[in-house]
Amino acid sequence: VSASPSAKMRAHFVSPKFARSGVGRAILEQVEGAAMAAGLRDAEVLATLSGVRFYARTGYESVRTVRLPLA
């Protein structure tokens, strides 16, 4: 983690109908490209439990788990 500003990514969802078809990876690549074009070199992702494996497969590493209690 660096002291420079980082891209903050949240709420990337793909319909289960398109799971494992490359749609999620294409969205992530577009978002990463836009962040780099804006001069950002680090990214933070707040992922749901179902997204953790996806982000791990694309090279992200978990640094902490956040639990958000629901009413």
C-alpha cells in the first residue's frame, strides 16, 4: 500500500448467466485502464465474499476482511 491516491473499486457485478465468460474480467480491465489513464497506480477493492476468489485470480491480494452487519 502506498501513500499515493488509489483507485477505489466497488460493486462490480455480473449476472450469473454470464459467469465465467470473461465479462467480469473485461469490466475489470476497463476500470483498471481508466484508473491508470487518470494517473492512479494502486487500487483498493471492496469485494463481496463471492467476489474474493475472482479478484484473487486476477492478481489482487486480500489485506483485511471487513464485516458489515445487516439490519
